[in-house]
Amino acid sequence: MTSTSTGSARLPLSTQPFPHGTEPALPLPPARFALLNDEPVTDPAADLLGAGRAARQLAGLLVASRESTPFTLAVDAGWGVGKSSLMRLVDAELTQAPEVHTLWFNAWTSTADDALEGLIKSVLMRFDRRVLRRGVHRLSERRALLRAARALTTVAAGPLGVAGLVDELWKSLSVDSQARNGMRGAIGDLVQEWSQTEEFRPRRLLVVFIDDLDRCPEEVVLKVCEAVKVSLDVPGLAFVIGCDRSALAPNGLLRDLSPAASAFMEKIFQTSYRIPVADQQGVREYIGRCARQAGIDQLLDERLTTLLAERSARNPRRIKRLVNGFVLEATLNPMWDDFPPEAVVRTLLLQYFYPDFYRMVAGASGGTGDVIAEFRTYREVRRLLRTPEALPEAELPVVSRFLREHDLPEQDAEPREQTLNRLERQLPSGFPEMVIDQEFTSLIDGLVALPRSAELLRRLREGAALPAAVEPESVPYVLAVPAPVPVPPGYGARPATRGEESGAPLRRVRILWVDDYPGNNEPLAGRLRAAGAVVRIAEDSDAADAALVVEQPTLIVSDIGRGTNPRAGLEHVGRLRSEGRYAGPVIFYTGRITPERQSVADELGAELTTSAAEVELLVLRLAGELPHTR
């Protein structure tokens, strides 16, 4: 696993002209950080996750089982766990075994039309030329109706190379249904002749590696499996297939399989090796090695390493993606010129592993105040309210002020645990879980302790967010439509042409969007308009009521807090429901979800989200459920 060095992207280039129109090359300064590649490990010396031991054992089993061929072994694991690396290491081990040959077939680059032919031809290409010539001759003799034509081909095949002979064999094997029915026997004869010649002892073995099968279209998967089980299921061949078995199950990629096809798929794999998730110590060592290669090892303390290990599900590819995301941010984003590299690491980890909290930090729709300060104060108030002793006089103002800020005047007669429960219903839903998450609290405390942290948090609240390239794997923006045409607030989209209308997924959808800061939502509203929706804006409840008199919308998107009223949106939709003025779908798009808000939204039959991508998904789903929009 090698790393690729990168230089600084912010070099002080001179603008002074040089004689004769030439400019001397400026030497790049030593790179502070470096990117990690995502290529499979091929050299045991580069194995960072200890897969070498498993590779040696799997290779030994394949060699010892050559007399038991044909068989198929699945290397089973999810995305990014190291299937390709393990298979490459097995291949490297097999090169040391006598008379074991290997072949790699890239199913991912195949189509349904050429997958079966491509795999069979790839196997035939590994045989000796004399074996192929004899195979062509045998097939010519067996085909009585074409004997004359095939005799000419056999004579002409003398100067043909391996590729030409393979093409001739394929033509003979696939010429008609009768030939295809005999394909397995013909290939079996070729493999037997190749593997059991007198001068070769022990018997030859060809191991065929097929990787990324679970990333292929269903038609390609079935064609590859047909080739493996029907045409190439002969002694002397062993297949090692890298895939996520769950993705190939009837409820996964191959969701439309008939019972017979499902049973056929079950017969493909004689055995499976499920790659285990790396243990805690192993993944910590892996993170350390990756960090050293990238040049960030001095920025990851024990808590951050633990956070990265556990929140990435100990997935090597996720870890490398996050490390590379940090390197790109630190190198290319001028925002970080003013802050230490550790600020990039902690902000990136916060965004990647705690996206809901990060959206509140970065001023998502309806976000108010400093959520990090709110969380840290809550942690202290929680500690005090859970203390059995009387509260110290000096601490009382902190508790009282925090309760008042959340519309909960302190009541001396109320048990503290009850006060805490009422308080937590007004706080973001994740606070009670995050306050006992030591990695999270350490991440936040370390961020606050950094130099100029107040300025950093101010910039994040103003929208200086990290790019989507380093965000966690989540639902992307789902409306694959052209760039929106600017539309003045309060108006719908321009009239669509017939062609545009036919391809617009929201072409019959009318959205009433109620928000006292509509500018915050323009990018999202623009995408909805470009998808065909008419989006009308109302900046308060009165304007929304007036719009409802003119036209009933397909759905309403609303904020919650407006001005000094933190429940304005909830109260407005509640009035619309109780007075019978609007009974359709509602999406509350807000910067924070609290148990109290969720409870009220449930009572109103409304959706509640902090995510712009989820708003898009909800609009598509809710609109699709209404008969007049289909």
C-alpha cells in the first residue's frame, strides 16, 4: 500500500517576466501531507491489515485441493473490507506453488452480451498452443456436417497463434445449440489434456480469480455464474470469486430471481470464506500506518484514533477516504490557512461521523445559537441535576439560566430527574446519547481548545462547510435535473416545454414553503423547481394563509422557529389541521430535531428532518403517493 506525494497547492508564484519569455522551474517545497491510494495490496510486505496469514492458508488449501476440482470459493465481505487485497495476496502465494497457474477476470468491465464468452475465452487462452490445436482438430472431426470446412480450418490453423486458436474453438463451441450442449465436455477434454500430460507432475491447476461480482448488473452476474457452473465446471479448474454474498441473495442485487434461479445461485459456491472485521488492535495499527504515510500521525491522539476506528466500522476503505479527505482539505481549501491542521481533522471527523450535529454547528436551516456551547452547558447542567447533594450556590445561576433558555423555569419542588427529563425533550435528540460518548465529548472539547476556535466556529456557522467530497456516504441529492433557472421569490418555475414536462419528476407538484429566512433554502428550492415543481414562498403564517386561499398546494414545507416564537411552524400547521384548511402532507425542515418537536410532528402527521437530501426524497415520495401527481 503505497502513498502518492502531493505538494502544497498554495505556492507563492512570481508574476515578474523573465528574459526571452522563459520561466525557470520553481522547486516544490517538501510536501507536508500525502494521499493514500486505494489499490489492492499485491505485495505481502505492504499488507497493513494482517491478511497475509489468511492468504497463505487459503493458498495452501487451494493447492492441497487440486484433486478435488472443480470447486468455487467465495471470498465474502462487504464494501471496502479488503476482498481484492486478500485475493491478490492469495495469488502471490500461489505463484510459489508448483504447476499452479492463475488468471484474473474483470467481470465489472463486461456486459451481459460478452461476459460468458469473455470468461470462457480467458480460460482457454491459458492453455498451451498444442493443446488448443488438438482441440480444434477434435471438434472438426466430431462435426460431420462441417468436416470439410473444419478440415480446411485445421490446416490453416498451423500459423495461428493462441488467440486465433481460441477464436476457432469458440466458433465451434457456440455455433449452435447442439455444440453449446457439448461445450462443458469439450472444455473438460482440453483441461484434462493441459493438466495431466506425462511431463508435468503434480497435476496442473488453474485458479481463476473473479473480483467485484457484486458490483455488476444482474445480467452479467448470471452470465458469469452460468459460465462457471455450466461450461467451466471441470476438473483442473478452481474459481475464487470476490463478492458480498448478501448482495447476491434474492433480496439483494438479484431480487427478481425465480425459485429455480435462486437454487442455481446457491449451487455456485461450494464454500465461502467470510473476511472478519479487523480487531481493535489491528485496526488501530492500520490507522497509525495510514496516518504516518499521509503525514497526519501527530494529529491523531488516542481518542481520535478510537473514534475513527469504531465509527468507520473498522472499514479500511472508509478510513483511507477520510484520511485523504483531510489531506485534500488541508492542502487545497484556503479557509484552513488561518487554523492549525488539527482543526481540519476534528472538523472533518465531526462532519463525517456526527452529520446531524455538524449540520447544527454549520447553521443548517433554522439553526440558532452556538450548539457546541449549548451541548457543553447541557453536559454540566446534567451533571449537576444528577448529583444527589444540594447544588452549590455558585452553580444555581448556570442551571436556572439554562432552563429558562429552554422555556423551563426551575421548580424547586420538582425532582431533579424529572426536570432533567423535561429539559432533554427540548434539546436536540442526540444530546443524551452523545453526552456519554467519550470519543464525541473529547472531539468537541479538543475543537474548542484549539487556538482561534471561536473564529472557526463562527465561520462554520456562516456556511464555510467542508465540501461534499469528504462527507459521509449518505443519500446524495436525488433530483437528477438540469441547473435551475433563477426564479423571483414568490413565483413558480417558468412554463416548461412539452419535452421538459414529460421528463420532470415533480411536474405536477405545487409546494408552499413557509420560512422567515427563505434565502437559506434557495439552492434546495431551485432544485425542486428545476424538477418541475411550482414553489411558492411565504415568510410568515399570515402570508401562508393568504396563499392557501388562492390555491391548495400539493404539500407544505415549513420551518419551526420564527422570530421569538420557537414553535411558530408547529402551531401554524396545528391550526390549519384543526380548522380543516389543509389536510395534505407537511415536511418540517429545521436545524434541530428534539423529542418534543418530533412528538408534535407525529401528532400532526408530518415529517421532520434536518437534511436537504432527505427533503428531496420526502418530496418525491409524498408527491408520488398522491393520485393527481402520478
